[in-house]
Amino acid sequence: MFGHAQFGLVTRRQLLAAGISPKALRVRRERGQLVTVAPGVYAVGHNARRDLAAEAAAILSAPPGSVLSHLTAARLWSLLPLEGAPGEVSVLIPSSTGQRRARLSVHRTVLAGRVARCFVQRLPVTDPTQTLLDLGPLLTRRECERALDEALARGLVTLATLRRAADLNPRRPAVGLLLDLCDVRTTSTITRSEAEERLLSLVREAGLPQPRVNARLHGFTVDFHWPQAGLVVELDGYKWHVSRSAFDRDRRKDATMVAHGLEMLRLTWPDVTTRRLETAARLSARITARLLAARQQAHR
């Protein structure tokens, strides 16, 4: 059995090793029994697209020791959303040989022995730490931050292992960005909706304190929580709050937070899109007032 999943694919090298002559191979291709999906890689008796078949074909057509990397690795580790077709497949190969092929993004290294090799769904892939190092030049700061938080939340990496990897690779592009993100990690910034992304962006642009995002608090998950100010912000969207059960749940959540001395503030989509300045001023005023009240209470 081969070292990784092949998803209904086979290579020319494997067919020849199984005793099929070059002439017989050519006849099978002409009859449609073998369908070329990549140089030297064939689907056996079909041309239907299967999940991860493009990634498997890329590995089969690459030199031995190659691994899926960069954006492809990030998607396989679920550090980035899987949206639409995979596009180019990123492969890290162990030498400077090889040609760039259609829909295959080739990255080369002469340090193959130092590439941490893992398997996801039986496909060879760079480990989460190297994947995060590779992502820096390809993504925005916010996208890198979300990928980092996802990896931390799922226990795929630790801040210590990331810092060690960065120290060993000081000349890698965007290592400074990764270290900077590690240095300011006090809470996760993983959001669950576009509205939450908009509010987090608003908070940062306004220079407001960093909140806890999607935090567990008194038996509920709240969208944003400023612990020092005792402020909780929830984002109301029609499709999530239209049912009677959702309405009742929100009221229970509000009552619970107030009972524990917290202030509840509910915002809507227009608040974080077309009324951003007003919302920023409103949040700033509430946070400032709550912090002042907390300091006055502490001095009594």
C-alpha cells in the first residue's frame, strides 16, 4: 500500500511497476480507461472530481518527499475557510528541480530533512507551526491573526513552539509579524460572523481596549466582553434572533449579565456599518464611564 491516500488516482511509475507496459498504458489512455489529471498521474476509469483529488494529484506528480504547504496546508488544517474550488495547490518540494505546472504552486527548499511532515486525511502536509510561518507573506495581518488564533484554540500550536520556530528562522518573511501577534495574545479574536468582524475592526480603529471575543460568561457565550469595564456587547441579526426561542434566550442572557453587575449593550448591522462613528463614540463613552465607576468603587 502507498504511503498516502490516492483518491482513485495512480501514477505512471506505479503502473509500470505493476507490470503494465508503456504500450498498454498508451492504449488504456486512448480508450479512456486512464484519464490524465496531472503530468504522469491518471484517474482510473473516470474523470469525476473527488474531494482532495487535486491535492492528491499534486503530491503524486511532485518529487518524492514533497508535502502540501502554504495556503493548501492552511485549508487542510482548517486554519482558513474552505471556500469554492481549491485553485492552485501549494506543494513544497525538496530541491530546486521541477517545473511549475498549471494549478500547482511550487515552493522549493533544500532543507527537506528539517521540514516537519504530518498527515491530514492521509495526505502529507507541513505541520501547523511551519504552515503559520509560510502564511505571513500571503495573507493580511487580520487573516494571519485569525489563522493563529484558530491553531491556538484547537491546540495545534503553542506560543512557545511558535516563538522557537521563529527564532530558528529569523530571516523568513513575516516572522516579525508572527512574533508580534504572539506577543499581544491575551485572548482569542476568532469571530463567528461578518458583523463581529466589522465590530472588532471598529474597536481597533477607534483605539478602544481589546475585548474578549465569543467568551463564555455565566453559562452563556457572549459576543464581546470588556472585563475591566464590566461591559458586554451583543450583535443582533434578524435571522439569528427572529424566533421566539432565540428572543427568550437573549432575554435570559441579558438578565443574567445584569444580575452579575454587567452592563449589556446590543448593536445591529447598521451600527457596525453605516453608523460606525456613532457606535465608536457610544462604546468609548460606556467603557470610560464603567472604568471610572469601577475605580471610584474600589476607592470607597
